[in-house]
Amino acid sequence: MSSAADTLTETPLGGPTLPQERRLVTSIPGPRSQELLDRKADAVAAGVGHTAPVQAVAAGGGVIVDADGNSLIDLGSGIAVTTIGNAHPKVVAAVQAQVAQFTHTCFMIAPYDSYVSVAEALNRITPGDHAKKSALFNSGAEAVENAVKIARKYTGKQAVVAFDHGYHGRTNLTMALTAKSMPYKSGFGPFASEIYRAPLSYPYRDGLDGGLAAKKAISMIEKQVGADNLAAIIIEPIQGEGGFIVPADGFLPALVEWCRANDVVFIADEIQTGFARTGEMFASDLFGIVPDLITTAKGIAGGLPLAAVTGRSEIMDASHAGGLGGTYGGNPIACAAALAAIDVFENDGMLERAREIEAVLKGRLEDLQAADPRVGDVRGHGAMIAAEFVDPATGEPDAVLTAAVAKASIAQGVIVLTCGTYGNVIRFLPPLSITDDLLHEGMDVVAAALAAS
């Protein structure tokens, strides 16, 4: 069998020169992929699942190629990680140069330039023109944990408020902050204490404008927690795993204003929304808010593991020396990748490309919505768009339909991801390197899957 690399086609915004096409050589999974899945079942803990039953061997532009020669359209980006495209040449070159110099010293033992340069870049590009500092970590969950640590240290208070439908990670503290029980929390307690939950603005389901939704949330916070006890609130400006819920205008600014008036740290979890994903560098910019602390990960380093907390200098400096850090935090290879990725985000038209993708995806999904009442809502910004599926008679979430559409799409070579508290949302997170032709073909497959379900 010839490999996908036998025919090379330049991709639009960088990445391996793979043919930019959907190609089904075998059924999915093919025999080589099935062999890997059988080995996975024997060797890997059952709790580690997978969405697409394939053995990935190459990826770039808007496709993932499996071991059987199938080429799948990638509308997931590894959950918003490969935003600039898989194996972007600038990232590859930076990683290759760094790995030949040194792979690790531990920044807390022998510091190096790239860690400081990443911190400087984050301090510059995150919202707000105030003095900022950053600390680097390994994963989004680790960044969230450290943001909470920092806020508690700075304020001398303990309570933290998260929001309905929020997702913040799978570690103990971040499970407590996460709203959804299955599969993230069920059976894994007890969880960290002093975590409270407030209602989110969910325009499709609550019908409230931003001001009223904020008033409802703030009232709950004041009555059930109390500002004098509250160190921080943490919120995704657009919910990720919770269903790509976009809050009503005015909701987030009202929360920020209340935090400022009550000495509460406002933490924006931009792990999924950050780095051009929404058509702005950060989703906070869409809503005109300036967080006190912002957590980032996913798209930050072109596929390498890196995360950060960036925030007001006086808050970030509240911790004593040695209170923040970690053996691998700010690994030099990941930092080199991040500097290359940030260069691409800033200089290679990524914001404009995200907005172009929004126009394509929203246009196609709104056409589906007009023709099929099971598409209850279409929402999102940039290359972060979702469709919520419902029973047209009752408006109740339809998780069965959602799963069927996703499964059928993957079987036809289009990787899509589901999400939402009720399991009834398909989220579209294509790499910004994808072509319009692939976007349209991917949506053709999704539309056919919906029609057949």
C-alpha cells in the first residue's frame, strides 16, 4: 500500500505537505488501526478513551492520516491544540534546534532564555496594559490549580466560585471546579473544599440578558459564599466542554466590575479559547474584559505540553519563593515551540483566518438549522463553533442524535467532537490551516449524517 507521503501537496498555512483531501481506503477502523486499538485495550487503562478509532501516523493542514492510508478531515485540532496546524514548520524548526542544545535543566535550577521570553510574550499579548508577570506549567489543569493558589495567597481568603457547565480539568481541585459529573467526577471524590457554583448566562436556555444573568449569579455568590470569604471566581469566557456556551452581552463585564469592587480575583480560564481560536487573540477581548489572572495552555505551543498563568504583577508576586514551579514547568523544548507558535499567531494572519472559518461554519450550520428543527442553536466565535441538538417538540437535549451524527461523521472520515453538560452539542474546532474546500466537504458529511439519523 502506498503511503500518504507519496503524493505531496502544499498546505495553505504551513504544516506537513500532505494531500489535503478526505480519502477512505478502508472502512474505519482499518486493519492496522484495529490492531493498535486491540493493543490499547490490553495495555492502556480503560479510563483513557478515544474518539476516532484510528492509528494516527501523520497530520497537517486540515487532515489526519491513519496507518491504513485513510485521510480524515480534522475538525477537532486535538481539542483546540493544533490551532496553527499540526507540525507547523516554524514549530518543527524551533523544536529541532532546541532539542540539539539541551532538553532540560529545570528552570528552578538553571534558568534559560526561552522561559523568560515566553513569559515576556504572554505579558505583552494578554488583555490589559497593566504590569504583568507569568509562571509556566505543564497542563491546563495545573495552570488552573496554580491560579487558585495564587489568588488565595494574594487575598488571604479561601472560597472559589466556578460556574454551571464549566470544565477546568481532571485533577482533584479542578474536578471540584468542573460541573459535569460523568465522565469527569463520578466516583473520584471527595473533592477539594471551599468550591462553590454559580449560574452561568446561557441565552439559549435561560432567556436572560447579560445584566439579569449577572445579577442572578452575584446574588447567589453574596448570599451563599460572601465576598469577605471569596478569593476568586473562575470562568471560561466561552464554555468549552460545557457546550461552547457564549454568555449574553454584559454578563462578564458585570462580574468583573463586582470582583473589582469586592477585592475578588477574576480568573479567566482561556485554555480552550486562547490564541486566536475565537478570532481574537483571547476571548476576553471579545467581551471587553481584562482578567486579573488568565490561564492558558492547549494552543500555546503548537502541540507541545505547556501552560501558563499570567496576571497582575502584584497578584502574581504574592507567593513566596519556591511556592510556584515544578520539575518540568516551562520545559525548554515546549518554550521554543511556544515562541514559534506565538510568532505565527501574531504575524501569519491567524486572527483573520479564524474569522473566515467562522463565516463558513456558521453559514453552513445556520442553513442546517433553518432546514432541520433538531438543530436548536448555533453559536460560537472564530474557529470555535457549536451546534446544539434538541427534540424539536420539547426543546429537550438530544444526546442520542448527537452521538449518532458524530459517530457517522467519523465513519465517513470527518473527525468531530461532542460536548455539553447534556451531551447534545457537536463542537467544531478546525485548525486554522484547514482549507475552505475541506471545511465545506466536512460539513457536507455532517449534514448527510444528520439527515440519515
